Amino acid sequence: MKRSLSLSVALVATLAFAACGFEHATSVLAPTSSSSGGGSSPTPNPTSPNSGASSIVGVWTSRDIVSSLPSPNSCGNFQYQIASQTASSITGTFTATCGNGMVLSAMASGQVNGNNVTITLDGSGSMQGLPMCTFKITGNGTIEDNGNTLNLPYSGTTCLGPVHGTEVLRRPQPQAPPAPEPTPPPPPPPPAPSGPSDGLDLHSAVITGGSAADVANWPIAAQITGMDFTGNGLRIDFTKKDGGNRWPDVVPPGWDGPLQYTVWMVVNIGGRWYTSGGVEYWYGLQYSGGPVSQFAYNWYYNPQVWGPLANHQPANGEQVGFFVTAGDERVKDVTRVRERSQVVVLPFPSGGGYFSF
């Protein structure tokens, strides 16, 4: 009989110890999705405070989610869902885990005074191998970080013993709106219209007759627009022939009147290009140079002056180049502006013809 009584006392003591207090400690509360613990009451619909106080309604979760805790008297992984708030009070639900594996769930109530928050947690804890046990925890926290962080020192007792600590909780923030699309840069300006270009490489041509040897390097400042080959001579139209921007006149030594421009012919002799200033025009003269069939005879008649150009009459259809230069470039180099037109290449029209460019 005495032995049975001792055994009963031992069993009662064991159960009493298993149902003893538990202590929870953590530090920062942060917002997360809500979770329900066993035995918690249904979550009321969130409401906003009815005064000018800042709303702290929402889900607050521990800043640091951990898989294990440093001691049996510490707690972590807080989730505090504040569902309702008035001018001075808050209500909601609370869950946490503690260092010995106990899972806590509770109804949570509290007071709000400016940035100071006092909460009271009354609930139950569950742990494998033990019956449900009650706990009570209080905390006095401070709202920081523009209302998005709750720094919560807490203390209390559970059936396994005291708990205490500080937990930092945060409330998730709405995602910032995406940055506006950058203003696209303005489109690049359209390329400047390209000027006229040579129909052949004038740098490869041999210059004869005392004309400017560097004529290939002169800027192309005028554009040939038309050429009329007739029995009375050649008329050549170009952009600086007339108007206020026309090429200026020059008076060569030994002349008693001005000249405006010179026409050059470029011919291929033996696989090489040759050219020289051929015909001079004064301002207003339309046709000069003689019949098309006599260009070589009239333009380049002296082999001692013009070399291979002398007496080379282009055949009908032969590719021949023409261009104009400012001033007098026939057997001399007299000009006020060193400008030229592009070189145009055309099939030589022995019977005459008109070409536009």
C-alpha cells in the first residue's frame, strides 16, 4: 500500500513538471502572410484606427526566420497579425516557436500610444509528447522605421518555464511602382545630303598642259546638271554658273576681258586616264569648243603641250569624263577660288546629244 502511494505521487509530479512554465524571447517583428495556430480564434476583418493615429494593421513577422533557437528559453519566428485597431488599442492573433520545439498560438491584444505598443498574449502551446499548456506573454515595443518595424522586448511564462527576449518584426511594404520608362533619346538628325561625287578617280589621272596639278584635291563645290553636245559646240550647265553665288571672273595675263570657268575632258589612253583644261568660257557664253566631232583637234592639238591628249578624238560611245573648274585652267592656272564640279562620265556622243545629271 505504501509503495503504490509513492508511485502515484511520482506520476503526479512528472505530469506537473511537464505542464510547467515556458519562456519565449525574440527581437524584431516584421510583416508576413498570416498563419493560424492551433486553438486560435477566427481572425476578425481588419479595420483602420478611428483617429489620426497611424495604422499598424497588417501581418508582422520576425525579421530573421530561423530553423533552430539558441536556448530553450528563447523564441522566434513570430507572426503577429494585427486585424483591428482603434485610437488606442489593437487586437489580432499571434504564433511563434520556442527553443524546445513548443509551438505557441494566442489571441493578442494591446495598447497603442504614439510609437509605443504594449501587447498581451494569452494562448496555448503544443509540443510533441506533452498535453496542451497555457502561456502568457507581455511585451512593450516601439514602432520604428516610419511605421514598418516593431522592436519588441517581451517576457512571460509557459508551462515549461519563463521566456524572455527581444524580437524585431517587420511589416511587408507595397512594392514600389516601377520606374517610368526613360524618355527615348531624340532620333539622330538625318544625314546631310551627300554632294555630287566623281564618276572616276581623278587622283589617278595624269594632268597635262600646265593646268593645276592638284585639281583632284579641289573641293567639289558645284554640280553639273546638264550637258548639250551640238555642232556649234558644248553647253554645260552647273550650279555655280549663274546667280549670286556664281564663280567669279578672272582676267588672265594678256587678256583684255574676263573668263569665268574652264571645261576639262578626261580620256582613257592605253589604260590610263589623262586630262587637262580644254575650253575657256566667259560669263554668258553658252556654247564653245567647236563641233563634237572635232573636240580633240580644237581642244588639245599640240602634243608638246598636251602629250597623249593631242589628237585623241574619242570614238562614239567611248567612256569619257568631263568637269568644270573656276577661273582659267587652259595652259595656265589662274583662279580666284580653287573649286571644281564633280567628274561626270558618259558615252561620247559623236553625233551630238543631251545629258542631264
